[in-house]
Amino acid sequence: MPPSLPHDPRIDPGLLAERDVERLPPGLFEWRVAEVVQIASTRRERGHARPAANLRWQDDVIVREIQPGVRVLDLGCGNGQLLERLQRERQIRGQGIEIDATAVLTATTRGVSVFQADLSQGLSWFPDDSFDVVVLEETLQTLAQPRLMLGEMLRVGRRGIVSFPNFAHWRVVVDLVAHGRMPVTERLPYHWYDSDNIHPFTLQDFLDWVDTSNARIVAGHSFSDGAVRALRPEDNLHAEEVLVVVERT
Amino acid sequence: MIVEAHGSHSPRPLGVSDPALKEGSVGWTRPKTIRLVSAETPMTLELGGRIGPVDVEYETYGVLSEARDNVVFVAHALSGDAHAAGWDREAQGAGRPWRATSPGWWDFMIGPGKAIDTTKYFVICPNVLGSCYGTTGPSSPDPTTGTPYGLRFPKVTIGDWVDLHARLLDALGIERLWAVVGGSVGGQQALEMALRFPDRVARAVVMSASTRLSAQGLSFNAVGRTCILADPNFAGGDYYGGKLPASGLASARMLAHITYLADGDMHEKLGRRLQAGTSGPGEGFGNEFAVEGYLDQQGRSFVERFDANSYLYVTRAMDYYDASVWGGGDVTEACRRMKARMLILSFASDWLCPPESCRALALALIKSGGKVTYANVPSQDGHDSFLFASEMTERMVSGFLSF
């Protein structure tokens, strides 16, 4: 199970203080047998339209994780909602990167600076340490070269905040095992050929990357069944979504 | 976008249907002229020349706030003028009949409720040094002879324009700009103003412009000037009062106009159609194709409203411009001077100043630590896209200006 979850004395305890709702899933055996049976016996309708991703919990956590006045780069910032909040609530100096012109326009009308660009080429134009924090909110699994971007994230910034859907969540696993097809859940509603998620990975995959990189985890949060809590070792199976703060070592 | 040329209609009758009374218009405008440099203490120019007196024609729209902190400076492009918005009531009398049938060149952008909202901002737009719309230029009288300067007018640069515009702001008691906005050479002026006077510019909007012309851009300017210089009526620039080098200037404009358009748009609007009244191929070497007639009309109408010597001087100023000199040849170093928040817009169909070159400027800015918004606006209108109403351009500008 995950080797290195955070107990670092250098971390501000306030940063990790548990403000989140505590809700652990029940034991494995009594564990929603009915739901497992239901997932295994019915195939969900695949979504066609892209639902508005509810990133509110992640935004909330990121706002808490970011110190006032720092320089923040948001990769794949979409319409600038997070940066606008950070500018307002944390007085950060923000810069976004986004590929979609309409999203750039919306961000501009919010007072957020966004550079329209494709992240697939990396961030070579930024010198080392241009930012204090680099955010990859639900973006990493959509990139052609995730490892390149993770390296760039920790070159350009000292800290990175990475959030992603955890493809080892039990509903996803059950769906895959039962149907033998790429899983469909509420959070992952697309056909494999329509999905932006071209690099699905799990929490454990991410922790493996941390172990082989010049990075360490300084904070982690998971989201499942509508609740946010501190990341735990068993979360590879229990977390629907994960948000991890990493730091260059 | 291919539009009717200036001056092709008779003046619209004025009255209850006054276009200037339409909602969103700044209304009737009146150019102002101010002497910024006296004959006694001439202005020293970047390339060593001296000029004085210098008058500048400018227009303003909106109301200057008490704190004088709501000023948006609009910089015009190569053949533009100070008449950026609204309708010029004195157009006919002032010898500018083309203005009677069309509003200022950025009328869709500037006005009450528009992207550059004149209920919020005080807009200033001056004509540049060396041009021919009221600001001193080669067609102005040389005080030593009393006759037009012609080619005795000193060489000017975009830096000189910006220096002169700073004098205009001084004269109007404006210390700091809310924003400077421009497209093409106007975009380069906006960039230069943010570089030259970092403490006077809070925001800059640069459209369809990069840090310097490419070899291709220099080439088009060179061919245009060659057309003018080769015109037998050019007479070393001393053609005032005689026959004008009309064919040279028209040819220069025809060439330049092609570079402002996009092939897709030209093909769609004009294609390979023959001119109305042309019986078929083989008539000769005049205007057989519709596109030839269109360009011919562009050239002719330009001759009615622009001075050939000014064309030489203004294109040369474009040629000389290179923003990287502020960083010893390095654009990123240059950008470190700037304190303005920047909005860079490129247009997808612009091949004269292609999106990559605008993007390179935006990258240099971001590399230097600046706050930059960059977007490539979908468009079919080529380099001139910034001159045509587009929801995305307008919303980008209004959004950027409100923060």
C-alpha cells in the first residue's frame, strides 16, 4: 500500500488540519453489496454531453492549501474560476494556461490572465522557479505526456497541486471486471473514444511516480460519496477523486 | 473583410436619421489640434533629425475623470487617423469627404456601452508624426522655406511617435494611462509606450502586432515604396501643387491591401468572377476579374485620402521598429521593463503578422514575469481582422479593460 503519506514535521499543521467531513466507508464485507450487484448487473447509459465537472471541492481545498500573495500557475485553467477565487481570497499573482479560446475569453472577463496554448509542448518558455505553486486540476490524465508535465510542474514551481480521477476506485474496478469494458461512472461518463482522459491512472500509480521522482507529498485529500477527507492508505480503492500537494525535494 | 471603399458614395443627408445620434455612437466629433513642439525648441528625433514646430491632431471621446485616471489611449495603424469613432460633421469643409459616409475607423469598438466604453473611459486618439491627417508631416510647410517639406522631412520612428504622444499626455495633464490599445502598427505603438514609459501605462492591448516586421513584411513595404519612387510624377517628393504620384501610391496600396486580407475571404467574396460589363476573357490587360476592379478601387480611393511622402515615412518607421532594442536584442529582457498588464490578440487568418509572431511576443512577456493574456481569435479577415466587429475581440478587450 502507499509508502509515503505525509507526516512531515516541516508542514504547517494548520495546512493539514482536518476541516473536512470524516466519513470512512464501512468494512469491505458489508460494503454496499447491493450496489456492487447493481453495477455488475446493469450497464449504465454512457453520457453524450459533457457534464459540468463539479470541481468545487477541489477549488475549496486548493484555496486552503495556497498561502496569500504567492505566484500561482494554473495549467488547463478552463474559464478561470479557480484563479479568480485565488486572486480574490488569497491575493495571489495568477497566470493560467488554457487551450480553448472561449474559455480564455470567459477567464478574461473575470479578470484572470490566461495564455492560450497547448500544454503538449511542455512549459519550456517558463524559466525555473517562475511560480510558487503550479496547479494541475483534473488535467494530467488528459495530456499526451503526463510525465513530461509533472517534471515541468516541479521545475517551474516549487510546489505542485495535482488532482485526478482515481481509476482504481471500487466502482470503476467493479464496472470493469463485471462488464469487461472501459468503466462508466457518474464521474467518468464517456465512451473510451470520446473521453478527454487519454491517460487514466490510479492513486497508487501516482504514488509510484512520486517515489521515482524528486518529489514528496506534503498533503493529500480524497473525495468519495460527496465527502472530502485527508488521504489514507486505503484510498486507492476508496477515493473517487484525489488531490495531492507535492513538493520538489 | 471586403468592404466598400471610402469616398464611393455621396454624403448621406443629415437630419433625424443622423447616424451620429444612433445608440452606441460617440456622436459628432471635432478634431483638435495642439502645438506640442515650438519652432524655437525643436524636438530631437531618434535618428538624429530635428523637427519644429510640431502640431498634433487628436480626438477625444468620453469624459476625463477628476483624478485623470480613466484614459484609454488608442493608437492608429499605418493609414489611420485621429478620427477613431463617431461622425465628423466638418468632413466636407475640411477636405475629408470620405468621412461623410463612414464613421471613425474603430467605431464598433469605441462608444457608449461598447468594448472601449466612453461612459467609463476618456479616449484619446492622435494622428502620428509624419502622417497627413493634421499632425505635422512631409506635406506640412517647412518653416525655413515656407513650402512643404517633402523628402526634407526628417526620418521618424515609432519611438518618436510615442515620445510625441507622451508630450500630448503631458499637455493634457494626464500622468498615467488606464490603457493603451492598438492594432498592427498601432499595436506596436502600444507596445512601445509600455516599454518606453513603464510607469505611465497600466494596461496595454496589442493586436495583430509583433516586436518587429519579418523579412517578408519589410519586402512588402519596400515594393510599395518602389512603386511610389518610380512614379514619374513623384519629382523627388516635391509634387505638391502639381501632378500627384497617384499611380505609384495606388499601386503601393493595392499591394499592401492584398497583405491585409486573407485569401479565403477574397476567394469567397470575389473569387475568379469577371467584372460586371466584361464580356469574357481576352479583353486585355485592364480590370477583367472582379478582384482587379476591387483592388483598383482600393488604390484610387487611397490616393484621394493619403499622401505619397507620408506613405514613405510611415512605412519606414514600421521597418525600423524593433522592440528588442530595450533588451539589447533580447525581447524577454526588453519585456522586463514593462509594468503593464498585457493583452495580446492574434487573428487566425493573419499571414502578414501571423499568430506565431504575436504568440512569440506573448511568450517573451510571460517569460519576463509579466501578466499576460494571449488568445488567437478565429477570423477570416486576415491582418485587418482587428478593424472588423467580432464578438470575441470586443469581449476580450472590454473584459481586459475592466480589471
